[in-house]
Amino acid sequence: MEGQLMWDFESDAKELEADSWSSTMDKKYLKQLKKDVVKRQDVIYELIQTEMHHVRTLHIMADVYSKGLQKEMQLETQTLEKMFPVMEELLDVHTDFFTHLLERKRAEQAEKDVQGGYIIRRIGDVLLEQVSCTFNTLKKITFCSRHNEAVNLYKELHAKDKRFQAFIKKTMSSSIVRRLSIPECILLVTQRITKYPVLLQRILQHTKDETETEGDSQPHGQQIHHENEERPDVRQRGPH
């Protein structure tokens, strides 16, 4: 499981290893573009890159920790659901979102010019599809609302169960987990929701009519802001 997970993310990570979109473009190509276009592309790239990291964390929780605890410690399904609430649903939601973002990026890259330059002209439809789904919103709210319960359960098991301690120690030493503990994973996933409004607002700030209409982009900015307002605990902790 870990080997397959590492292989899948090595491929995507290599494609998104650059610090920014503009750092991958020829300087002559960048000079032809308006500053707003360059900034918009950098933010879209950042959104895709950080979504990849988010999905990776979800995979660690679902495929390494949760399934590992089920297999090696025979933890009951009810206990796993308390520690990793709506995990499979969240993983499906964000894997689909990341896949759609990456597909849009690759489709635009396929149309690159002779200098190797490309821009993602349209992204609002992908974002709107993600944030307008009531199911997605409810799952995020459910996970965030159970944050403390999940962490407390982890602490309880870690304090009294030596087998649990040994499993955590062994798992954290693996190359795929990179010493991310379960509480750290839970916090990263909880805080991720605070990142969307910032990124989307920056995309909107640099969006012009020639790339994407305001009518297409504005609704998801408002929707994400509304979702975030429903999570005061997440908003106070600050972005990942």
C-alpha cells in the first residue's frame, strides 16, 4: 500500500516540484504577459500544488494510519471512525478536485506555444463544482467539528496502549509518512479549509475578462467564505 502510494505521488510531485508557475516559464514568454496574468497563474499553480499536499495527507490518514490500525491492531470500525471522521468521503472529494485541477493544467500545457509557454485560462468551473456541492460542505464541517474528539481519542489510546505506541512509532518512521503524527495530520486537514478563501480571493483579484469572466469566478469566492464562517474554530487556528 505504502509503495503504491509513494509511486502515485512521486509522479504528481515531480510535475509540481517547481516553486511557482512563473519559475518554469521562459523569461521572454513572461515579458509578453501582463503582470496580473502572471500573478494569476502563480496562484492557480499554488492552489494545485497545495491541494496535492492536502490529498497526500488524507491518503496517509486513510491508507496508512487507519487501515494499518485496522489490520495490525484490529481496532473496531467505530473507533476508527471517531479518530478519522468521514475520511474516505473527504479523500474521494479532494482526490476528484485535485484530479480535475491537474487535468485542466495538463490540457492547457498540451496547447503550449513554440516557447513552451501556457496559461490556464479557465478554472472557475472546476472551483465552482467543488464548493457548490452540499455533500462536500457537510463532510468538511463534520470533520472539523470532530477535531477535538479525534485528537483526544488518539491521546487516550497512546497513553494506555503499548501496542498502539509501537505502531505509531514504526509508522512515523516510514518514508511516506515523513514523521507526521495522527494529531498533526488531523490539524493539517482541519486548517486546510482556511487556505481556500485566501487563494481564491487572490485568483479573483488578478482575473480579467479576457481570461475568465467575473460572473464565473465570483460565486465560488463567496461560497468558500461562507463555508469558512461556519467554522470559527478553524478560522482562529490560522492557515496551513
